[in-house]
Amino acid sequence: MLFICYPKCTTCQKAKKWLDENGISYEFRDIKENNPTLAEIREWHKKSGLTLKKFFNTSGLLYKSMQLKDKLQDMSEEEQYKLLSSDGMLVKRPIVVTGDKVIVGFKEKEYEEALK
């Protein structure tokens, strides 16, 4: 299992604590140091069943400074993929990637259902 997060993010810290407390092993990846690739974003989006907008860190400073709230609706899926793969700080986190599942964000109930 791959656990992608930004160590300074409190939501990521909560998710990591939950994984550790539940004895779930994972490979840790810092999203700021090792940004998701275009191919990874595409694959995760398809596996997740979520809308592409759910992959954007809408509360992030970069998202707001780029005024993406207004721009995303006019962008193609491919443009959005490229944007997400350009900077890890645009990507919502944490992301958990298992063989057949991708979980974006942290909700304890969702983690329990998917990972236990």
C-alpha cells in the first residue's frame, strides 16, 4: 500500500496515526518531494471512481492563488491531469493507493471500510 501525504498537513498526520494504530503497513511518500506523475494521476482517478475535481486541494494556498475555482470548469480533463502532476501542493491529500482502491482525503469510517 502506498500512503502519499504532506507531513506538515494535520489531516495527513491523523491518517498516518490511524494507519499506525491499526497496524497497517504502508510505503510513505512525501507529495511535495515526490510529486505524482501524469500517469499516476490518470490511473488513480480511474481507480477511485471520484470526479477529477476531488483530486484538487481546494483549500490550498496554491489552488487559491491560481484562482482554479473559476478556471477548472473550462479546462479539459487532460489539462487538469497535467496541472495536478505539475505540483504536489495542488493535490488533495492524503492519498492511499492499494491494488484496486484509491482513497483521497481522510475519513476514519472510509479507512475502516476499505483497509480493515
